Amino acid sequence: MLKTVDELTKRLSGDQGRPRLTWYGDDGERIELSGAVLDNWVSKTTNLLVEEFDAAPGVTVLLDLPAHWRTAVWALAAWRCGATVRVPAPEGSGPELGPTEVVVTTDPKRHAGARDVVAVALPALARAFPDALPRGAVDAASAVMTYADVVLAAPAPDPAAPALEAGSVAVAHDDLFTWAAAGSASAAPGARVLVRGDAPLPDVLQRLLAVWADGGSVVLTSAATAAVLDADPARRERLVAQEGVTDAAPAA
């Protein structure tokens, strides 16, 4: 079993062929990333976190983002440099957690008082965040692309430190892949798995890690696309066939 995200990304980097992550977003958006391209995005984002924000063990990165291919990249990058990924609990549904050093969000104005804020534009072709940014906020769309395609230097994770904090759930770096395997529905090694984006973000990240660790690939839908597929079973069947999905969770 894999022990670190570094091991996972090194495995992905050698995969130039089949897609490892295919994204179906709103308005028909489809993005396909091979293992090498996914690793490239993770490497650039890791370098940004380390060089711009000194991300390392003990640093917390809040992902105020929906389930999305960009969210997966930010989570992997934070884990790659030993940081803690924090997922905010729905308002009123969980305990308040401690301070956060870096906030990655689609709504930077909501976090204007945070120390470091990264504004993420979700559309695939976005070259800049569409709105005015709070003073000091970093525009991910333009900043990520300026960093190297390979990780230049990243701190090693502290195995006992938290990799994920989500409400009352805390998963240590050393337990990340054990958690992924234990809590995710089983799939055959190398499976092409359909993952719904309307599930809670920790569940989505858990499923992605489990599939990739088993050598598989993911078709990830946005929450809105998942609802559309539920309402149109024939369209869902076409997507499953076109994408070569071998493991599709039942409709909600």
C-alpha cells in the first residue's frame, strides 16, 4: 500500500496515456487529465504553496471549494508538502476548528481577514479570477502557471500530523491511504470509476485516493451534473459507455 502522496504522484507522473481524472462540470464542460498532466498540476501547485506560503507540516490549508478537479489538485499539493487539508463543515453541523494559515476559495471576499488567501476560478479556460480581489490575495489562475513542472523542494510530511481535518474527523498523514481504502467502496484494481460530486468533499477525496492508489481512473461529476444524470438515466448510461466506466455508483 502507498504511504505518501509523493509516492502516488511519482506513479502518476509516468502515466502518459490513459486518463486518470476526467471531469464533467456544469454547462457541458469536460476536462481530461492523464496521470502525467495531473502530476504536473500538482507539482506546480505544490511549488506555489511552498514558495509563496511556506507550506509545510504544521501549516493548515482550508479548501473552501466544491468537489472539482481543481480541488483534487489543491488537496494533493497540500498533502505533498506535509500540510493539513481542512474542509469546512456545513454551518452549524460541526465544531469550530483552529486557525488556518492558507485559505483556498472561490469566494475570497468571505475570507478577507485571513492571513493568506488564494482565489480559485473554476472554469477550465479561466486565465484570471473574474472579480476584484481583496488586498494581498493571490490569483491561482495566473499564479500556478508560473511555477515549475516538477517539485523543486517540498518538506516531508510528519507521519503523525493531521493530513485531513473535516468536522470531528482527523486523518494522519501516515493513515491517509489506509483511511481511503477502508472508507471507500471497493473497486477492482485499475477500474474506471464514476464519482459523484454531490457527496461531501471528504468522501469525494477519499474515493479519489482509493481509486488512484489501486491504479484506477476517475470520472468525476459536479454536483449539478450528478443531478442531471439522475434525472436522465439514458444520458447517464451513454456517459458510462463513452467513458469506459467499469464501476458506477447507483443514482441517489
